[in-house]
Amino acid sequence: MKKFIAAGVVAALMSGVAPASAATQIDFWHAMTGRLGELLDEQVSKFNASQSDYVVVATNKGNYSETLNAGIAAFRAGEQPDVLQVFEVGTATMMGAKGAIKPVYEVMAESGLPFDQSVYLAAVAGYYTTTEGQMLSLPYNSSTPVLYVNKDALTAAGLDPEMDLSTWEQVGTALDALKESGNKCPLTTAWQSWVHLENLSAYHNVPFASKENGFAGVDTELSFNGDVQVKHIDTLGQWAKDGKFIYSGRRNEGGAPFRAGECALFTESSAGYAGVKNEATFDFAIRPLPYWSDVEGAPQNTIIGGASLWVMEGQTSEEYKGVAAFFNFLSSSDIQAKWHQDTGYLPITMAAYEATKASGFYDENPGTDISIIQMTGKEPTGNSKGLRLGNFDQIRGIIDEELEGVWNGAKSAKDALDSAVSRGDELLRRFEQANR
């Protein structure tokens, strides 16, 4: 359906002059809230003010899962938006949604606007491209996990606030001192599956699933119950029992107590930087995600989280032209550089990274380049280029449930991960049958 917003119609009628031409409306559904939502709205406002042919209307549809479900329901009802923000674990689901999406490379080609995929960071764009390298969705907010450190809390525990926390062994030493000093929240986390299983596996170059974590075919099987994963979850479980790891919730609920100064260490998305910078009243630092020093080849590289922008089928040619113009705007180096610097998300283009580096931002804000270094420091392997698994949002729910059994002492790490793999494989088989 063609959608228009009459620009200045009321004012024109009152003044007796002809009304301005109508601008084509582009509906953009997203999952951004808080400070990130404000920064997204800022981008949309800048685009709308930069031209008069199109008006992007951004609407929050809840969290990532809720936004994906809203998009699916809207498509079935014939009321889909032009652009839908979908988190990275929904990539396989969107690829399998035949007839629901229009690939970005087609949208850009048909628009006649310049579009060069080589300008995008390969480590980011590769997640959202076909095996032939054609871009299916536009990388928008891509992040990777890092370790946030409350330096004041380390000092209060008699620790050097600049101490090396590169390995989990060193983190364990710090947690002992923090606990002994009376700290009530030595370590917490956000996104436990993403950080402590998905990225843990990639960072140690061990498979999360077969078939290159799903990239090489839908007939994949989960394998995140290997020795490295069991050791890590078992250690966290012991730390939970000892009061050194405090479980805060399945998503990013751990952010609030860390930003309030209650927790000393926090594993979270690099995009947590926006909230920490905005709210923390203590001295903080960003450090690389820790790794286990006894795993050969570690650290490898971390993988992305966040989301990309998918273009929905069933829109008019004029709307698609507007989407292409909006995507070009979002990809421009100045917009990307500011987004990266404000949020902690990775810049999606090399030009934005180089502009940020040249501005001295990384020197003035130590640690803000860690996400890029972690992602691009080594050539990705079949185990570390990401995940492309069907029904993975539901599989994450299973993982969350099983991990909670470890944190509360009801299950061993091995039993919990074995169960998660078995239950998750059932969902993978359903996806395989539906996408043969």
C-alpha cells in the first residue's frame, strides 16, 4: 500500500497557498529503547531533515523477540513495515521466510543509487550475506561482548585497578579478593547464552554446532556441550554458589546494577558503552572478553550480536527507493562514525572506523576500539565466523532455562548443556524439515 504524509498541508491551507507535495512514508519497526532508542530517533530525524521526498517513521515494537514476532504477524496480515530490525539470531529465520523479504542487494540495484559492498567491514557484513557474497540485510547495530570494569570497586578491594583481567584465571583471582572485601556483586553478565556459550565457543575456536555453526547447511547439530564449554559453565556455577557470580537475568538486566556501581565486573555487549558512559558515576574501563589460557589457540575472535535491517516484500517501488536512500544515509561515514562513538556498536564501514581513529576518539576513550580488535584481529574460522541456526531464538530460551538450573545449583554444567543440546536439536530438525 502506498503511504504518503502531506508536508505542511494544514499550514498551506491556512495561508491560502498550494500545499507542498506529499512525501512517501517509510515505516521502520525496531527494538531500541533507552539511550540507544534516543540515538536511533536522532538518526531518523537527521535523515528526514536532509531531504523532502521521504519520511521515515520509526516505531519501537518491544524487545528483539517481540519485534521479530510483530514483523512476522504483520506480514501474514498484509500490514508489514518497509524495514524491520531483526537481531542476529533471527538471520536464518528471515532467510527461510520465502516471499517475506526483499534482499538489500536487489533494493539497492533497483534504486539506481551507488552501492559498494566492499566498503563494509567484512567481519560484520559477512554475517548477513549469501554464500555468493550478496547482502541480504543491512548491518545496523553490530556489537560484540567485552568486559566492563568498575575500577573504584577494584581499588576498594585492595586490587590494582589496572590489573590484567585478560584470562578467566585472572578474573577468578579478582573475584576472590572482591568477595573477601565484602563486595556483594563481584561479577554479573548480560545475554548469558551469547556471551558465555556462543562467543565463548568462537573465542576458543571450538564448534557451537556442526556444519560451520549452520553456515554450511540447515542439517546442523548443536555441539556446545564440549569440554571447553562445560569447564566454563561449571566454573561460573561454582562462582554462583560462592556468591562471586550474581545472575541478573536473561537479557541485559545486569546493566542496571553495574551502572549503579553495585557490581565490579560485567560481561556485556560493547553497545553497553552508551548506558555506562551516560549513567556511571565511578571510574570504569573496557577490557577484552577474558579467555581460558589453557585452551590452545585462544583467543581466536569474538562474533557479533546486535541486529540488521531487513526490507519487507509487498511495498511500492517508491517506498523501496526511499529505503535505499535511508540505507545510504545510515552507511555514510559521518553518520556511522557518530553512531559508533555514541553507542559502542561497531562501525559498519571501514571509512567510519578510519574517521573515528583519525579524530583521536580511541586515544581519548581507551577501550572503545576493543570490539573491532576482537572481531578483526584474526581471520575467522568455521567455528568463529558466527551462527546461522534456525529457530535459534527459541533455542536460546532453552539454553537460558538450563543455565539457570546451574546457577541455582539444581543441575551440573554437563547435564544442563547435554539437555540444552538435545532439546535444541529437536528445534533444528523442525527448521530443517520446513526449509528443505
